[in-house]
Amino acid sequence: MKKYYIVLSALIFCTSLSFAQKKSDKSFITITQKSGKTLGYSPSSGVKIITVDGLKFKDLNRNGKLDKYEDWRLPALERATDLAHQLSIEEIAGLMLYSAHQAIPANEVGFGSGTYGGKPFSKSGAKASDLSDAQKQFLTNDNLRHVLITSVKSPAIAAEWNNNVQALCEGYGHGIPANNSSDPRNGTTANTEYNAGSGGTISQWPGQLGLAATFDPLIVKEFGRIASHEYRALGIATALSPQIDIASEPRWSRVNGTFGEDPALAVDMARAYCDGFQSSEDNHGGWGMFSVNTMIKHWPGGGPEEGGRDGHFGYGKYAVYPGNNFSTMLRPFTEGALKLQDGTEMAASVMPYYTISYNQNGGNGSNRGNSYNKYVITDLLRDKYHFEGVVCTDWMVTADVSGVSKFEGKCWGAEDLNVAQRHYEILKSGVDQFGGNNDKEPVLKAYQMWKDEYGVASARQRFESSAVRLLVNIFRTGLFENPYLDPSQSAAVVGCPAYMKAGYEAQLKSIVMLKNKANILPLKSKKLKVFVPKRFVKGVPDWWGNTPADKTDYPVNIDLVKKYFTVVDTPVEADFALVFIESPNGGTGYSDADRKQGGNGYMPISLQYGSYTASTAREQSIAGGGPDEDFTNRSYRGKTVTAYNSTDADLVKSTRQQMGNKPVILSVKCFKPCVLAEVEPSADAIVVDFETQAQAVMDIISGKAEPSGLLPMQFPADMLTVEAQKEDVPRDMTPYTDTLGHKYDFAFGLNWSGVINDARVNKYK
């Protein structure tokens, strides 16, 4: 109960700033009503205010009368239905678009790049909050209203940019506001295209796997509540999260974005996340001014990728079910996010994954990506599980691709179709929206195909049904009434001290202590002398093929360590060593070099540091084939890989030798399960974190906080058990047993007293 009041106080303190509307901002006008909704509009948009029954309304289509969709007294579904019926097919086609990733301001080159008056931002003279050329194009010519935001220069600039976008949209057509969105942005680092907004001026929380390691759904709900306030202060009304895939395949590169491998834990965490984001305290837990639509992903579960390869690439296009466990993959959706406890009832949106859920097609014989799969989208999600919200494809599933290792389109199983035909097939499967497409033309061509096959009335009805779903999400979050922000208030809300404190406390609770020989931890004396060895980091190609230079440096800000202990330069001087490493990076499961040398290109993904030969891997892959390959067997049996960071294990071993009998404390940043057999014997104590700040690790080691996290997944004994496990079966590996006899199993963790065996363990293990 005490924790509840602390959280509530933080919410009230930070968000009360947003109620004190400043009068000095001339970019928009605010009208408050004692008995009605607060209205916000731009003087430049041409929108007028009309009065009916003594109440104020925005005349968004400028026809001089109050339409149903303009009447905030009516339910969202009734308003959306009225507006959808008024829209042209071109306008509905725009609603069906979801933009490519937008940085604010646009990057100069590469991912998230753009121009201003034909020039890169640095040479344009534009303000950081100005709209790029592409943004003006897709908001007006293409009628796009769903914008995906990545990095922002500051909360204030994000608010100014939002106001510019909303003023433009308000003055165009039927005045439909922009529904801006974000991938997860409250993490401590930004290292992939699906968390490119992380690490900025915002409250910082553990990675999603770290949230799972707390084993506490209330913490996850608290995160959702706080993040929703920050999102709305940034002009964001839709979260492209949570990722609720069950991490039943430990080698998958997106394990760190999940709630782990246990279905029951994932169910509770998924529900808590969506309740936190969508429920608004200004409307008794229903939809309100702090609500953020969630987009749960990736239906029907992206976890069981064959061999751990990822569906962003053609070599990872197949999800497989050797354990006949397809139904378990659905549980976080059907039992969690679609059965919420608060007033919003179910997640607003669903995103299918890129993958082909192999042979999960209702017996129709077609193996295509999930957005093309009518059985998965309509028969299951819509009809069996009664989902009424928006279904949006993952990004670029209609675009072309030129090879299995290219980061391009992801049109798996539909490579033989053209772009317009892919849009048509996806519409027929029951999907509403196309992620990463700024261009309405292929959607209009798909409409023409539907009209030619089924007639005008059917085509209009099909488009209107999607329009209603898309508009409901915009109405429910209040954007039609007031989408505008005061930049100074946004700056005060986003990352305010109370929110930062809550995020940091969650980081502390997510850290797992695996080993504590002779109770060496905590080390409380600041007079203790510590040796922190420098770490070699090999430059590894990122998602876009960029390869940074190799480097050797301290793995942590050494000035931070000095706040806790006395740092010395050599092991001889030290009382103990503190070694920072990361979980093994065993590759992506594919090698262009192997393919060029006559192999099939497929390689093992290793969870150990040293050299690994896949002598027990499948001789014949479960799935395979495609237009870019003249074979179907994707087996990597007998091939050898070594983790990119194999030197991490060498670092631990060499430090052990240098320290002699003096303690070696090991900190491992984990992105997925790992085999610790190569390093555990050399460490006296081991703590693992799931993408937290180094300060949180230091607070645990120094005893400022007690470890309470639990493993949200098994850490395997070796790669033999990894190869033997089935991609769609959770918790089916032999866990590693350390030199003290502890098994690194699901729900294992230590505190200062020993093995944790509390209510969380009893509930989930």
C-alpha cells in the first residue's frame, strides 16, 4: 500500500504540471469548459468553434454545423462510424498508412534521414521542430495520419513539432489529427531500429526482460502509467509495444525485448503493461487524456524462430513448432493483453510478426508471412478471440527484397507478387494498416482490385471497417478535442525527478545475483581498492550493415566506480577485481561468406563464448526454401562459430589468474540466455542485469540495495541442451549448475540471505 501512494504521488506531482495551461503560447488556442471537454485548435488551421446547447465544439470539416464525429458527447465508435462514412477512399487509404521511422529533426543520412527544402537539416536553416519535406508530403498528399517517431532533440522540440503537425492536419480535409507513435523509448540504450528512441531525456527503466526479472506485474503497470504520461507530453498517443512473444527459443536476437520464456509470467506482465499504458486516472481507469494505445506484438508469437534466426531477414523467415505448441504462443495475447483488468478491456492494436508461422494456416496449404495469413488474422484473432481493434503489419512487409540477408522488404511468402498485390492480399487476410508505408498509391490499387473482384459496395464496406477501427483509437485518446501541447510543460513532465526515481528503483529490482561465494557481497567500504580491467570490443555489423571500429576501453564510466571504491591500476594493488562483460554474441545464424564459398549460408547461433561446433544440430531443417535459394535444407550441422565477444571469457579468466586468491566480482549484461560454464568458476560473485544503468549494478555490489531479481529464463548448461530444446517449448533445457551447486533455472536468484524462495517463486516456478 505504501508503494501505491508513492507512485500515485509521483504521477500527481509530475502530471499536475500539464493542467496549468500557459497563456503565452500563441501557436494554439485552448478553450476550457466546466461541463465539457477542453478544446485546443490552431488559429492557422481555419477551424471555427461552434456552440450547441451551451457547449463548445470544433467544426473540423468547416461546414457550419455539428456533425456526429465532432460531438465529444457521443461514444467513440459512433463518432468513428460517422466520420468513416464521410471520408473518401483516398482519405481512408491515408489512414491505413503508418509512416517510416521519423527522427526529430531528420537525420542527415541513412536511417531516419530527411530533407528540409531539399537540403539536409544542418544546411537548411530550418528549426528542429519544423516538418521535413517527406512529412509534409505524406501528411497532405497521402493523407497519412499515423507517424512513427524515433529520436527527438528534446521534449520541448517534440512538443513544438507535434503542434506543427497537428495544425497542418487540422486544417486539411476532415481535420483528422495525427496519431503519433513510438517504439519502446524508456530504455537505457538505443541499439536497434525498434528502440531507436531510447536513452534520451526520459525516465529510464530496465529493458523489458529486466522488467520480467522483477517478477512483479505491479512494477510493470507502474512503468506503463508513468511512460504513458511521458508519451502524451511528447505528443505520442500510441505505443508500438509491448513485445509479448514468449521467448521459448533462447537463441533469438529479440529475447531481450520479451517478458521471458514462461507463459504464466508473460500473461501477467502483458496485462499489466497494457493496463498501465491505456488506463487513464482522469477517467477511473478507462480511456482518457493520459491514455496511450498499445500495439501488442507479435501475433501469433514471434518467439519460435527456427535455429533462433530472426524474421527481419529472409534467413529467419520461418517460425516452427516441433513441439506442437502453437497454442501456448498465443497465451500472452489471449489470456493477457486481450483480457485487461481496467476499463479499457483489451489492447487497442495488434501487430503480426514478419515470420511465416510454418503450417499454421488452417489447412489451406499456404505458407506466407503472418500479415498475409487469413487463418491467423481473421479466423483466430478476429473470430475466435473476438479482437475488435486495429491490426497493423510490421514494417515493410509489402516492400521488395533482393536477398535472404538484405535488410529491405520482408514480404515472406509473397515475393512473387508486386507491391499493390501484396497490399490486396493483406487486406483480404483482415489487416487494417500497413507499417512503414508512406505512399497511398498501392492501397488505392488494392481498393481497385477488391472492387473489380467483389464490387463497389463490398470494397467501400471493407475500407470503412478498417477506417472505423483506426479512428476509434484516435477518438478514445482525445486527440480530436485537443492534440496540442505546451512545450514548457512537456519539458517539465518528461523525465521529471519522480519518474526518473521510479525507473531507477525498477532497475535495482531487476538485477539478479547468481553467485555469492562465501557471502563476498556486499562490499560496503569505500576504502576498498578495486581493479577494473579494460575490455576489448570487436566492431560487429549492426542491422543496417554498419561496422564500428574495434576498441579497447573501460567497460564502464570509471568515474562512476570511483564514487563507490578506490580505483587502482593493477591487480597487485587491488583488494578485489570488478569485471564487466556482456552475454555471448554468437551471431545471427547466417553467413554470406559461407554461401559464397559453396555452403548454404546457414550457421549456428551460439550462446557460449568459445568456439562451438554444431555436431548435434538437425540434419534437415524443419522449414526452408524461397525465391532466393535453390534448396530447402537450412541445416547448419557440423559448422563452427565463435562468439564475437569470446575475449570476454578470456578477460574473466586472465583477471582470475592476476588476482590470485583475491575476489573477482563479475557483472554480465544479458540480452538473452547464456552458457556461463566458461566464466563462472573464475568468479566469486556474479550479478546479471538486463539493460540497466551501470550505477544500478554498483548500488547492488556496494550494498546500497539488495538484489531481488529472478531469472526470467533458463541459463543452459551447454550448447547440447540448446540444440536439443524445441523452438516452441518453454523451459525445456537443462540449466547450468554452478560450482556451489546452484542451478541457474527459471525463477532462480539470490539475495544476501541466500536463494530467494518467496511468493513470486512459488507462484511462477
